[in-house]
Amino acid sequence: MKHVMLIAGAALAALVLAGAGAWHHHNHPDLDAPAPAAMDVLDKQGKVLGQHVLPSAQEIAGLSNAESVMLGRRLLNETARLLPDNVGNGLNCNSCHMAQGRFALRNHYINTGGNYPRYMPRPGKPIDLAERINGCFVRSMNGHKLAVDSAEMKGMLDYMHWLGQGMPQGSKVAGRTEGEIDQTLQPDPLRGEAIYAAQCASCHGNDGEGMKDQFNEYLFPPLWGDDSFNIGAGMARLYKAAAFVKYNMPLAVNQEPPFGQGELSDQEAVDVAYYFTQKPRPDFAGKANDWPRDKKPKDARY
Ligand code: HEC
Ligand code: HEC
């Protein structure tokens, strides 16, 4: 605990030194900051079992499967460049699972290794983790499945298991994968368009096309169009997109004033999420097979 406090103290001092004096609640750690050193570990009833210390990247070199974990970590960062046959758009896994899945509210992977195999309503059957990863390849990445026995798949699996290493079976870290959003809110498309122009277009482009560097690689990922996620992706769903946007966007060094604009309200997040999720994007060929037994979520695109 003392260790944790020290780290929190150092982060606070760094913020104060950087002149960010006006913040009140700090939901948004800087992506370059170390991930939180320890998180509460809960059992199935929500009782705190202890703390999970997130392993640091420096420890990878000492692992018996170091090369595989390193490969997996790199693939999550540079997915489009390293796996062109499997990625059909301009995204990396990190575009949505930010900072290699180490932060609460940013689709973290800390519990992921222990989450599978399990029943999923979308396919209507139990799936293992490799299949779940391939779900993101064919939907979020609008691409093709990775061979489950490939070194690349093994690397991603090994990386995810390593993040949650040592946690008791059936336990989870308390940090949520996505933030809460009021799902009764109805979107206002015009307000969404105005928020997009004011707070998103500078990075994601006036037409959602993102922004590329001189090597033709994306600096800022696209939000709609051919190079975006397809309609079968979780991010194509209104409230999932709104939850991501509310706690993570607009990306800034520090989302709190004076550098950042502060976080969007639930209503603003729903408005802007409606605006970009409804824009044209690739179709998903397998959509007819989704939710064969369970009720389709109300914000599914099909
Ligand atoms: C466009 C955004 C986006 C991209 C890109 C993306 N994902 Fe996801 N992923 C999600 C969302 C949102 C979820 C949450 C599940 C849901 O409800 O659909 C998710 C869920 C997952 C899960 C399940 C986690 C768990 O603990 O149950 C895994 C594993 C995963 N993604 C891996 C990947 C990998 C690997 C890549 C890159 C090949 C990737 N994702 C690319 C948005 C994305
Ligand atoms: C300062 C630049 C910047 C601004 C402004 C910004 N974003 Fe982003 N956005 C990013 C970056 C960079 C990523 C990828 C995250 C990563 O790689 O860590 C991203 C990722 C995303 C993603 C998931 C990946 C994808 O392309 O689908 C969504 C959705 C998103 N942003 C929506 C928004 C919305 C909505 C706004 C306005 C409210 C916004 N962003 C403002 C830079 C920005």
C-alpha cells in the first residue's frame, strides 16, 4: 500500500509541476504515465482478496516465454503494419484497447486471460480466448482471422495471461473495462455533429478519415469510412462507443483543464457517438449469424 501511495504521490507532484493545477477528479491518466501499480482483486461475490500488481514491461525479458510475450505486445501496438493479411482497416488493437490494455475504462485485458472459455450471447455458444481475439480481427479490424496455432496468436494470448499472472482463479481486478453511461439517453444528431466538429475533427478529420503521417501510417485513427471498424464491431454500438468516448476522448495530455477540455457529459458522449457510429462503414458479412439465441442488444446496428 505504501508503495502505491508513493507512486500516486509522484504522479501528483508531476502534475502540479506541469502546471495542471485546476483539476478536480482525475479519471484519465496520461498514456505515458505508468499504469496503476496495484489494483484490488475481487472474488465472485465482490470481496477484496488482495491486490494485483500489474507487471511492468521491464520484467518481460526475464520470463521463460519472453519472446512470445514481447511479440504479442508489439502486435497489439502495430497490428496494421505487422499483420497486413489479417487487418482490413487502419486500426491497431491499441486504438481501442489503449496502452496495450493496461488501464481501467480503456478496454483493459487484465482479467481477459481468466475470462475464457465462456458463453457469449453474440455467437450464442462458449468460445475460447483465441476465438474472442479473432472476433475483434473480423469486426473491429474488418479483417481476417489469425491462425489459432500461429506464433502471433500465441504471443497475444501469452501477453494477456501475463498481465493477469498470479491472480486466483475466478477473481477479477476491480477496475472496469468500460465506464458507465446512461443507456436511457436518446441521441441528438445535430448536437453530435457540432461536438464532433469542435472536439474531434482536429485529429480524426472532417470526414472521419483520421490523419496519416508521411509514411502513410495513421497518426490518428479513422472513425468511419472504408478504413474504420465494420458494423459488427462493439464500437459500432451507440452506448459502447459513448462509454469509450466519455472516458477517453478527446485525447489530450491531460483531459482536465487547463490543457484538456474536461470530460464530456453522458448526453454529449451519446450525441457524438451517434454521429460517428451511424456514418458509412464496412458491412459485416457474418451479421446474420449473430445473437442466434439471445436478445439482440438495443443498440446493435443490424
Ligand atoms: C474499434 C475498437 C476495437 C479494436 C480496434 C479492437 N477491439 Fe477488441 N474489443 C473492443 C470492444 C469495444 C470490446 C468489448 C467487448 C464488446 O462488448 O464488444 C473488445 C473486446 C475484446 C476482447 C475481450 C476482452 C475480455 O476480457 O473479454 C479481446 C480479447 C479483444 N477485444 C482483443 C482485441 C485484439 C487482439 C485486437 C486487435 C487485433 C482488438 N481487440 C481490436 C474494441 C476493439
Ligand atoms: C488529440 C487528438 C484526438 C482528439 C481531439 C480525439 N481523438 Fe479519438 N483518438 C485519438 C487517438 C490517438 C486514438 C487512438 C488511441 C491510441 O492509439 O492510444 C483515438 C481513438 C479513438 C476511437 C477508437 C478508435 C477508432 O478509430 O475507432 C474513437 C471511437 C475515438 N477516438 C473517438 C473520438 C471522439 C468522438 C472525439 C471527440 C469527442 C475524439 N476521438 C477526439 C486521438 C484523438
